[in-house]
Amino acid sequence: MKFTKMHGCGNDYIYVNGFAEQIAADRKPALVRRLSDRHFGIGGDGVIFINPGKRASFEMEMYNADGTRAQMCGNGIRCVAKYVYDYGLTDQTSITIESFGQVKYLCLTLGADGKVSTVRVNMGAPILTASEIPVVSGNEQVVDEDIEVDGQHYKMTCVSMGNPHAIVFLKHLSDFEIEKIGPRFEHHTRFPERVNTEFVRVIDRNTVQMRVWERGTGETLACGTGCCATVVACVLNGLTDTKVTVKVLGGELLCEWDQTENLVYMTGPAEIVFDGEIALQEEM
């Protein structure tokens, strides 16, 4: 099977051209776990299959490293956009991509080499209703709400950008034990579908620092939907303006919540690491 390793701000996935590679649906979870393994496989935060779209130009079929299906990935969808343009599946710089039934609109910016350098994504409207995120709460929206995790109390704001996020604001991030606390949030009983958790330090009105624990994967170098959810949470708590640079471990993303349209826009890079081919095991 041929594949391409790509990343957006270090959030790396294995991309498979679903136009050319046909993998049975029941084989994909085990295959994803094998390919994502950083010691015995290719290594990545998961696998994304690029398929013909039913409601859009293309479909992004995304899996976490543990083989579970995921609804949306902001870094992943930018890389899909770069893939389909750079590898000649489209010659358009404005395209649509669907993921888990959601259609996103993307604008591609080309570099001097004629390849895609950055992608701006209309990520849609943030979902703030607790039951739709979903998060268990007595309030309609979860903004600066208390949650007890591992015996400690935190304040969280919950947002869905097609997948659930809990944003927690902290004064310090460098020594934060995310490997310990992240899984406790992910599997907390208040999150029936588990949750991605963003731990955020506000630097100024236009800049924040973020570390993220992604459900089904662990800490990653970046999370596009998490950056978008973070900016929405910052605005809801009065901590920043609506256009914010989010500094993640793998780089920076620019996110803006247009409150007039109630749409979130994300702009960031997409990079190809290498192409390869791997033999598929018969038992997969």
C-alpha cells in the first residue's frame, strides 16, 4: 500500500489515497493501529484516508492512533487539501472537503514552487450547547465551570468544533503533568464520548500558548480544532480578542472567530514529510 506522511505543525498523520487504495472497512482499525505505531509501524497520530466525496470534492476519513474513528482534524484537513492539489487530484485553490458528514470550505495559498504552502479553513460555527458537545452539565453552556479531576478542581469551558473540547486556563504549562492529567479528563464521566483537552496560558490579547491531550492519541504537537475551540473559549471568558495566534509545541496557527457570521477560520501550514510503500499483512 502506498502512503504519504504529512504534518501540520507537527500533528502528523499517514495519508492514504482512497482513489487508488481499496481497504475494507473492517480492516481499517487494526491497520491504523499498526501503521500509527512509532516503533513497529510508520508512526503518526493516526491515519487519514482521502476518498471521493459525496457532498464535497473530497472526503477525509480520519482515524486516531488507537484505531477509533474521529470526526474532524483541523491540521489533517489542511494536509488533505495540500495532498489533493500537490498530487494532481484537483487544480482548484478553493475546494470543499467533507469529514464525518461535515463539509468544510478551504482556500489554498501556493508558494513560489507552485505547491500549497498554507491553507485557510472555514471550520464552521462553534457548538456551545452542552448536550451537543457533549458534556454533562446542569447548565446550557459550560463556561468557566468547575470540574474535579483526580482530586483537584479546574475551571473548564467546553466547545465542539465537530469534536468535543474542554479548555482549561492555567498560569504555567511547561511543568504541567499532561501525561497524568490528560487521560483523567479524556475518560471523565462528564464526557460520554471522551474529550480532547486543551491546557492554555494566555500571553496577551492576541496570543496564547496551548498544550493538548487528544482522545485516542495522547499529547500531540498541535490540534487544529483544539486551537479553534481555544480561541472561542478565550473570547467567551473575555481573555483575548477574536483573532489570536495559538502557539503549540509544533508551531503556530492563526484562528479567528467571526462573531458576526458565527464562523471560525483557521490558517496554518501543511507539509509533506515523505512518500512510501508498506506491505500489508494478510491477517489485517
